[in-house]
Amino acid sequence: MRAWASAHRRACISAFARLAASPLANLLNITVIGIALALPLGFYVMLANLQGLARDFTPQPEISIFLAPEATAADVRVIELRLKARPGLAGFRFVSRTQALETLKSRAGLADVAAGLSANPLPDAFVVTAVANDAAALETLRVEFARWPKVAEAHVDSDWARRLDSLLAVGRYAVLMLAAVLALALVAITFNTIRLQILTQRDEIEVAKLIGATDGWIQRPFLYFGGLIGIAGGIAAWLLTAIGLLIFNGQLRPLAALYGMPLELVHLAWADSLFALLFATGLGWFGAWLSVRRHLSAHNP
């Protein structure tokens, strides 16, 4: 165990030494990787912020429960009690048929129509506000309410929620495609960087193999170097995204002041940031592994 840890420590030190040996070239590689990763990362941050803003500033969806014409005051009371006991509801209000008719009369263009009615055709209704505002949860509530006794039908205003979910799904798919393409670019950059490292140390590798060095011992420093390049690129991408958000928020403040609402884009949470860094490290390690497997086999003395 101690020998294993010592071998990995030496490989890690060797990777840092390789990084310091060519600072300008490695800095350019890290910058390119950071820019490549900053594009999908920035789009993901923007998408997450837009999703939060849309949820905050879009009116909460409402479910209208229309009672049957024969529903009595006792039936109304029973449904009211069931709504009070139902979790997942932000609130509700009762709209009697008389109130509904008065509202209809007050609307422009409908007063004459309402005045010509011989009887009130409108039912009693409850207007329910749900806590969840995604289309699937709203539809589940609508189906449940429609099955209650003395409920004629239930309608849900979820068209906006479906449209929003569809737009966000398209955005997430676009970010995923962009991330996949640029991840391949990161792997290619690391692959080429490790290839050049192997070519410049070809004689050392051949001598090491002649004296009995294993492939694992030879490739370990290159793998650490690839992971180091990857995590450095991930940090660069995180910093570039943070700088972009800082500049963008500076431009948003006058707009937020005009509309009197808080508008500020926030960076990734620490858990998401850690995942992004680990992902970048893994891509660098994978690119180095591909390059080592491809080129070390060509240097068997």
C-alpha cells in the first residue's frame, strides 16, 4: 500500500513538473480547454437562471373545479374540507354561481348577453392554486378533483406550463449537444498534448522499458498530466463563466431598477461546480489514456 501511494505521489509530482516545464504552451492549452468548457457551462447557467426567473415571475397555475348543478351547500362544505386537508395546495377560493354571474355582467360586451338570460346557467366553483407548477403535477390534480363526488368537471390552466417545459427541454437538449461536441474537443486537445509529450520523451521511454519498467509505471505520469490539464481547464471555464455573469449582471441592474424587480444571475451551486470540475478532470484523464494506449505501444524496443 505504501509503495502504491509512493508511486502515485511521484507520478503526480512528475505531472506538475511537466506542466511547469512548458508554461506558455500549457497555459495556451488550458485556455483553449477553458473556453471550450465555458460555452456549455455558461449556457447551462443561463438556462438554470431563466428557469428560476420563469417560475418566480409567471403567475401560479389555477385549477377550476366546477360543481354539478344539483350540488347543495352541504356538498360545497364537504369539498371545502377535502381541499383544506389536501396537501400540495397553496390555497383556494369559492366562487358562487351568483358571483360568477355578476363577474360576467361586469365584463365589456357580455352585459347584454347576461341580462338576457332567464336563469343563471353558471355553476358553483372552486379556484385552486397548486404549489407545484409543472404540467404533469397539475394534470394529476385535475384528474383527482374531477373524480370527487358532485364535481361536474375540472379545468387546469397549464398551457403556459407545457410551453415553458417544452422550451426548457429544447434548451437542455441544445446544451447537452454542445457539451458533447466540446467534450470531444477537450479529449482531442489532451490526446494531442500527451502525444507530443510522448514523442519528446521517446528515448527515455525506450530506455525505461529496456531496464524493466512496466507500462503502468510509464503511463502513470502522463495520466496525471492529462487530469491536471483537465481540472485546470475546468477551473478556467468556471472563472470565465463567473466573469461573464459579473459583467452581465452589471448590465442587468439598470433594467431591474426600471421594472422594480430583482434581476441577478447566479453561478452554479458548489455541488454543480464540483461536478463540472470532476467532469473536466475525467475528460482530461480519458484523453491522456487514449493517447498513452495509442502511442506507447509503438515504442516497444
